[in-house]
Amino acid sequence: MNNRKLLKIRVRKSDYYSRLLLLYLSQLFFLTVARFTLSRMGFDTGFFRNFILSCIASVPVILFLIRMPKITSRIYISFLLLYAVVVATFLITLMYHPEYKQYFTRVDYGLIRVFRPDCAIYAFLFFSLLDNPEDILRTLKKFAYMDFSYLMLVELLPAMSRGYWEDVNSLGQTVQRTYSLTFGYEMLLPAILLLYFYIREKNWVTLILSMIGFVTILTNGSRGALIVPIIFVALMFISNILDSKDVSWKAAKIAGIVVIGVVFALFGNMLLSVFVEVLSSMGLESRTLQMLSSGEISNDSGRTLIWARVIAAIQDGGPFGYGVFGDRQFVYGLHYVGYSHNIILELVCSFGVVGIALCVFLIIQSIRMIGFCKDKEWRELFIIFFSISCQLFLSLSVWYVMEFWAAAAIAHKYFQLKKCSKMNYRK
């Protein structure tokens, strides 16, 4: 078989894997339509509704399984091993802690949200299928426009027309708010992707859409989401410094970072006040802006109490923790969602010393990808999803954040390809 035929086969494979990734990322759109249709038909709850939604959510996985015999096992074996370990961990936990059944069987925050085929852990599979970062980036660019449009038209505009957001409070009650705890985090992915493509391609359309996305996070989202774009920009700046060939220019950039840091340390409050006044003069109002202007932005909204409870549980627990969802029994009485609102506390509470080892491993691998990865595209792909994953230090659970598993897949794929290239070179 000549090189041209091999190239065509590789292109067809990458196109198929790209479509699978896009289909996985886009399931939210199809599921939203399905939920709306089923509700109009009178199926607001029940087995039939859940069965239809599960069938729709399973389409990308089914298409993968159909193609699986033709796919090199190297591509997906890591996911199968990961999946097996996760399933075994849940089963072992339930064996030793049958009282956790009440948390495992919850519809909104239980096993369904972990293992249904549209959920976060499957991002590891679909991101692992592609060997070329450019293929992943092309897919993400398409998705960024789709997701941005969806969030603006299906979530933001209806909320603005109603004059409020419907949300769930710490007691599990449906409440009306002027902001959404989830919208800000949902908008992060398309907004950061669009900002990245502006940095990459200098297309002003992507910059404008990205800025609109960040403004909607500021006006309609939670404070925690605002930290993520700052982390992203800082890491991209570091990435740019690492790529610089000119030593003097690199030193100037580092000096610039130091100067900016000093300025914010000395005049941060004054600059923040000016920023709030400018936005207020433009007619922009939000809970976040009100907290900025009143100096209450550092208010932790009850997280300190949750973290204190989990830390006390860790200190009283055994060396191997309480098992998966082990933090739920301590947090559920304080907050309806039940998770720790912090990835480190969640992992250590669940797995004890193994959780500590996992945290150390994640930190080391992140440093390797950001500081030592020589491939710019892989490094910047990781930075995108790592930045968004940083929301896990303040909210959500590691089992529910797709970007965490995508970042893990990207790092794993890079190191896997790097190892293969070294082995081929030695041969």
C-alpha cells in the first residue's frame, strides 16, 4: 500500500473520530430538544422519558462500538482500563458502605450522572481517539460557535425575558434568582475557546463573541466562573513566553508580569472600583458587580462551613478514606448537592492516602504539560481544559466536569504519542 492510500485512510479515520467527538460534545442540544418534546407529550418523568433520553445519549458510544473492531486498541484501551477501575471502585465502595445507596441512586447527583453515555467521564474516550491536535481544534471551533449560540438563545434570552433564572438552592428547592450558578460555568467553554481562536487566528469575530460571553458571565453568572478566564490568560501568557526564542524578549515578558503583579497588589482595590464604576455607568448590573462594589466579593457563600466539615471528616477517617461519594454523607446536610466543592477535599475524603497520591500526580502532570510540553498545540489544548477545570477548586464534583476528563485525555494522549515516537526512533 503506497503512502497516498495510507494518508487517505488516516484522513478518513480522523474525520470519523472528529465527528464522534463533535457528536459527543453536542449531545446537550439533542437532549434539550428531546426533553422539550417529551414534556409537551406529557412525559415529564418516568421510565419512558428516561429510556428515550438514555437512547439519545448513547448514540456516540454506539457508533464508537460499531467502529471499535476497526480501531487500533492502543487508542481506546486506556479508557477501558479507566472505566473498569471507576466501576470497580464504585462497586467496592457500595460493598463496604451499603448506606451510600441513597446517594448512588439520586437522579440528579447519583450514578446516572456519572455513567450515562453523555456524561463527563466519556470525554476521556472521545478526546483520546484523535492523534492530531489540529483535528481536535477544528472540532472545538465548530462546537464553540454552536455552544455559544445555544447558551445565548436557549438559556440566556428566555431568562432575560422572564426577568429571572430558575435555580436550585442549598435545600434542593427551586428558586428564582437574578443570576445562575450554572450558566456562568457553562459559558466558560465557548467563551474561552473563542478567545483562544482569536489569539491563534486574530479573527475579530471570535474576540467579539468571546467578550460578549465573558460579559454575560459577569452579569448573569457566579463569581467563581470569573477566575477561570484570568487563569487561562495567565497560562497562555506563560505558554507564549516558553515559545519565545529571544532570551531578552522572554526576560522582558517575565518582567512585565512582575510589574503587573506589583501594580495590582498596590492598586488592586482602586482599579477594581474604577472597573465597577465604568461598567455601572454602561448600565451593566449584576450580583457580582454589587459584591465587588461593596467589598463582599470574597464572601464564600457557605463553602468554608462545607470545607470545615469535610476536613474534620478526613481527620477522623481511616487511611483509605470513605470510598467514592464518601463526602456526600457529611455535606448533604449542609448543601443539597452533597459534594465538597473542592477537588482536593473530594479526592482525599473519598480515597485517603490514595487520594493524596492522585492529587500529587495531577499536579505533576499539569506542570509537565504546561511547563515542559514542547508541542505548542497539545500544550495550549491542555491549558484550555485545565483552566476550565480549575472551577473544581470552588464548585462542582470531579465526576461532573467534562473539561477535567478532557484535560486528562489530552495529557495522556500527548505522553502516549511521545512515548511511541521515542520507541520508533530507537527501532
